[in-house]
Amino acid sequence: MAPPFGGRVAAFVPAPTHVLRQSKWMSPLGGVGGFCGLRSDTAVAAAAAAAAASRSAAPQRSAAAAAAASAIAHAQHLLVATEALVDAAWATIRSRKQSFAAVAEMVSQCPSAAVGGDLGWFRRGVMVPPFDEAVFASSPGAVVKVHSAYGWHLVQVRGREVVPGPMEVEELAAVLPSSSTAPVANTPVAGQPLPPPEGPQVVDVREATEVAQCPPLAGVTWLPMAGYPDWQAPFEAGTLLDPSRPVLVLCHRGVRAVKAADFFLQRGYKYARVVRGGVDRFARVVDPTVPLYAK
């Protein structure tokens, strides 16, 4: 029987799930390709195209289209050069002599070996096709081996969910505080304030030079992408954002928000959503008093 996925894939029986350390990005917020290049460049190009389409689209969109579902998965893997090495690794795991995480730490050629092969959560279409297709065609708990351009992967699917897709600026206006459509008067401080204890958390990932032209909306937490080292500690301590609540991500026009949302997703924020068109579209469609960038 031909494999049901693209590339060479063989399914194994489910293996026990092991508790792993939290995954660290090789390059926080600067791109999620640190793990053996698995992230697909096609996904980045698609995000840019989607943002461009959003800027030129008619203001009115249906609620159904705005809330289109997005498939996400959580996986761990190990990467080796040959199929024989994958089979040997699986034999060790299946014999219960070593956990998946321990074997990944010992033999994987991917930098994720340092965290037991944990890749965190990711959206469908982000990983290279054979890997992506195998993960999203498998049930949680399944273990598959996949051949890609990078070598042979042994992959354990730890979870799969369907979450809401990107949000429109009209929806954002409905969830922000009543005064949110007026820019904040004071100079914002990165990482403050802590969002209210309920409802979505809105995050603005623009840089300081951009915020000088168009301050964050009231009620929005400013976490500049380039300033990650400044807010990394409180973020990892869980004092900035609550992983159990939705995170709505804003940038200027929506492109960088895709990358930032992937970052939050990979770190366990499963309900991270991009706000289409960013603050630029918010100003043009919802509130014309919000400043536009100088050309």
C-alpha cells in the first residue's frame, strides 16, 4: 500500500508520551527556522501575500471567513542520516530502554535535541511538506518515520487541535476597552501593563521607532520583537501573558504578526491569532483618529 502522505512515511504503533522540557527557540522572534530548517519558506511567502491581500480587500468580511479554523499540532522528533538509524532509535524507544526525549538528546542531528526533540505547537503548512503532511495525517500519540530533504525523522505527534484563524480589525474593536480606539497618551513601556484577568490579550509587536509614530492602542500590551531580551524573563515566568487565554497579535500591516503568533504558539499559547492588516488597517477601517505612518 502506498504511504498516505507525501514523501516516504511509515507508521508505527503509538508510543508512551514523555514529559519534556519546554522548547526554546534557537532565534527568538527572529524566525522559527532554528530547528533543522524544518520551517517552510513557502509559509513566510504565503503570510506576506495574505497580508497584502488583506490591505486591498473590501472592509466588510463575513464573520465566518474571519473565524476560519486553523489546524495546529504539537510534535517532537529526532533527525538522523539513514533509515537504519531511525529504525534503531525506534527499537530502543519501543523496548522502553530509553524515552523518546532521551534518545533524541543522544542521536538527533537537529538543534532541538537539546530539548528532547520538542518542536512545540505549530500551524499546518509551516513545516516542510513531508513532515507537515505526516504530522497532520496522524493521531495524537502516533509515531511515524518521515524522509525529507534533511534526512530521516522519527516523529511523535503529541497533540492536534483546531483553533480560530486570523481576526479582522472589526472584531478587535469589539473586544478592546471602550477607550481603546484612542492612542495612549503616555510613552509606553515594553512589557506593561499586564492584561486584565479575563478575555483576549492583545499584543503589539512593533518596534520603538514605529510606536513613536503610532502609539499602541489603549489596553494593548507592547512587546517589541527586537526587544525580546528585555521582556524574556517575565514572559517565561508567566507574569506577562496567560497561555490559557487568546493572544491577539498586532503589527503594522500583519506580516510580522504571523511570525510573532508562531512564536507564541510554539511556546504553548495555542490560541494566538493574527489581526489581519494590523494597526494600519485598524486606522483605515475602524478609527481614523489612530495615526498612520508617515510615508
